[in-house]
Amino acid sequence: MEAPGGPALTFRALHPTFGAECYGIDFSQPVPEETISDIRAAMARYGVLVFRRTQLDDAGHITFARQFGELDTSTVITMPWAKHRLAPHKELTDVGNIDNKGRLIPKHSMAFQGGRANGLFHVDCSFHARRAGYSILRAHQLPPKGTGGGTMFADTRTAYDDLEDLIKKDMDGYVLCHSSMHSKKIAAPDYTPFDIIKADEFSMIRQSEPVIKRLLQHASQDKYTFTVDWEDAGDLVIWDNTCVMHRACGGSFQGQYIRDMRRATVYDDSSSAWGLDALPRTVYWP
Ligand SMILES: [Fe+2]
């Protein structure tokens, strides 16, 4: 792919239907808009792009991510007693396994157990009113090679295409409502012993649960997935939450070695980014 203002990008496919490693970008320089357009085009085709050894720091990561649109800052909740580890960068979500003092988060802690929900296939920020588009995840510090920590992706476009027409018709028009607490409860039931749903929502959840479970099982079959192994600090992966799911693979590094990962999240700017709230658009929150 030839970029008029920059170098040609080359790609190495990672799966028959989606995902590629992308080469040809010098991240030590501002990335030209023409190259950003080429990355967008490649994202539409691949859904997941892997960039090795970018050498980006936090500020460079944010500058690059901003070139794709408005960044989510709502995931970072700052409390007087719990400073954001990556402050002042509220555009970066901390998805590492260390606390503010650089210590490993203990396995028995709520923070660790809550994080186990990342091991379930999901799309980022699905519990927000506004949908996430691209997630841009960078490795700041990795555990030793061979101790796990990969990220698995599932091609939901192909999985949807392969569904029977009857199921597609059945699903048409459904809108999902997701609470992150629900995922935490599935992933770590002993640490999340409560529900946050109202009594009158029980019947809806009862009906939708088997449908969601069946669709997740379908889309997470081996034939729709591949795993990115993080190789070096500075590796960066972009995925489009509107066409792939992902999950953290875990591994023997957990509770033993630091895995410091930082994510910028670009809002989806399509007409369906706000779900039904876009029809008509109502004042939700700024
Ligand atoms: Fe995620």
C-alpha cells in the first residue's frame, strides 16, 4: 500500500480472515495523515493490526491515538485516595498488573480478581453509553518470554456471516445492555457476590442469557481466533471493537512478573455509536 506522504506499508497476515502485522511506519516521527488513512483502510480489511517495537512513550502513544478520533477519558476514575497510575495521562487506561508503587497486585485482591473478566471474550467499554471504536494497546513492560500474557482475538464479522439466516433474522434489532459487574461475577464469582440488576429485569436476562452464551460460543471457535504474542516493550496492537472481540490469555506470569500494558480507546464515530440513543439523539452526558 503506497502512502503519498510517507513510506509504503507492508502486511503479514496472521489468520486466513483477519489480523496482520504492519511494517513501514517510523514512530519516531509524526505519522503523516496519509499513513493514518492507510492504517484506517487496513483496519477495515484486517480488524487487528500489530506494530512491533514502536518505541512510543505515553505522550507519543496518545498523540498517535488522537489521529484516529476522540479518545475516551471516562474509564479513568480518579479518586482523592486512588491516584491514576498513569497520571496525568487520563487518555490511557491502566491494564497492567501493578499498583501505584510499582508492586505486583496480589492474586487474592479485588483488583486482581476483578481483572479476571478480561480473560472472557469481550469488546472494550461495552458498558458505556457510547461505543468504543479502536483500542490501541501498548506494551510498556512485559513478563519473560514463555510465561504467557498473549491477547486472543475473534473475528466476529466472519462468525456472523456463518450464522444461519434464521438466527440472523432473530437477532436483528436486538440491543444489548452490559454491566461490567456481570462479567466480573462470571469470571470471579467468589469475589463479586452481588448482582446490580433490578428485579423486573430478571425475566429479560433469563431469556437473553442462553442466546448470548450460544453466540459467544459460536464466535469464539478456534477457526475464528488467533493469538498475538507480545514480543518486546513498545509493541502496539490496534483492534476495531466493532468487528472483533478479544481476551487476555493469562499465563504463569500472573502473580510473579510485571505485565504493564496501557490502552488508548478511540470512540466509535459512526451513526450507531450511541445505539438507540442516536434515534433521535438525546442529551445523555457531555
Ligand atoms: Fe479489553
